[in-house]
Amino acid sequence: MDIKEIKVMQKILNVNDRIAEELRSDLEKKGIFYINLMSSPGSGKTTIMERTAHEFGEKMCVIEGDIQTTLDAERVAKAGIQTYQINTGPFGGDCHLEAGWIKSAMEEIDMNDLELIFVENIGNLVCPAEFDVGAHVNAVVLSVTEGEDKPLKYPLAFQNSQLCIISKIDLLPYLDINIDDIRANIKKVNPKMEVIELSAKTGEGFEEWFEYLKR
Ligand SMILES: Nc1nc2c(ncn2[C@@H]2O[C@H](COP(=O)(O)OP(=O)(O)O)[C@@H](O)[C@H]2O)c(=O)[nH]1
Ligand SMILES: [Mg+2]
């Protein structure tokens, strides 16, 4: 019985990986940069999307993933950009997004003039990291309130990402947390990780983030 279960899971992952590869190469051919944002709930992903949307306007679009509600899509759509919401609640409440679901959302997107596509994955530092969604870059957002140890405790999200955004740095003066220790733990699990520190509240660090995206 166990063997059957493993084979089914392998098949699901194989199908997912095939669609993910298609998405990655299709968007590359179109010259569109596709980023998958992953993090625990509340690290500031949607707030980062709101500020980023004000910079890039109609050149960017966001696909929001949540178990329930269209709250995040409503927030981002206020910036006047194309926004889509995937809810997993009606089909089992999955805690991650899969490439096939994102492909369906992408079929709705008007890609003329588009340069950036973001997926805001479901808030969860574990499951989303297990599924390739075909992004060119996986970015993990870690807010300073979460503690220095999280890269060590949830290594997969950090190992499967190329960029780590350390968010909410405006809160550092109020916390007993050392940002150098956060950085050191990130490097321990992923020595090649690029790191950007920012605050979506004050805007500090956003120039570096925008430069990264324009690159
Ligand atoms: N102080 C501070 N609060 C922030 C920052 N970014 C987001 N928040 C707050 O953190 C909460 C969760 O943010 P949200 O963007 O919804 O997180 P998400 O669940 O990762 O999408 C909200 O109350 C935000 O206002 C930040 O840079 N600094
Ligand atoms: Mg959100």
C-alpha cells in the first residue's frame, strides 16, 4: 500500500514539474519575469505587492493564492493592475499552489505590455516550497518578527529560493533580534541566497528591490 501511495505522489509531482517547465520557458520567450513569493502568513507579502504595483503599474500583474477570501487581490487591485485570486478552499483547502492552477490563471492574463508576473503563494513556510510553480525566481519573505532561527527550522523554503526578502526592518528597534544572525542562518542553509532588507511601511530598501526587478 505504501508503495502505491509514493507512486501516486511521484506522478502528481511529475505532472506539476512538466507544467512548471512549460510556464518558465513560455514566459522567458515572452520576456516576462515571473517571481513566486513564499512566506509564513503575515510576513508582509501583500504589502510589498501593493508598493511594487505603485512603481511598475500596468507592467506587472499579481496572482494571489489563498485558502479563502479575495482580500489580498482586492488590496492589490486598488493599485489599478491586473490581479487574479486562486482560492484552494472550494477544492480541499490546499496549503500550496500548483503549476497547473497557475497556468489556468495565466490563460486569463492579458500579457501585452507585461514585464513582471508575481505569484503570492499561500501563507505557509512549508508546503509551497515543495511545489515548483515554474517561476524564474522563488523569493522567500522573512519578517524580522519571526525570529533568527526560522531559516534553520524551515530550510526547504530557503534552499528552494534564490532571493530572501527580510521584511519589516522598521520594527528592529523594538525587537531583541539581530539581523546579522538572521543573515547568517540564511547563508547556513543557502550560501548562494541573495538578500534584500526592506520595510513596506517606511519604503526603506525598496530602491534595491526595484533595481533587482529591473535587472
Ligand atoms: N511595521 C510594519 N508592518 C508591516 C510591514 N509590512 C507589512 N506590515 C503589516 O503586517 C501585516 C501583514 O501584512 P501582509 O502584507 O498582509 O502580509 P502577508 O500575509 O504576507 O501578505 C499587516 O498588518 C501589514 O500592515 C512593514 O514593513 N512594517
Ligand atoms: Mg497576503
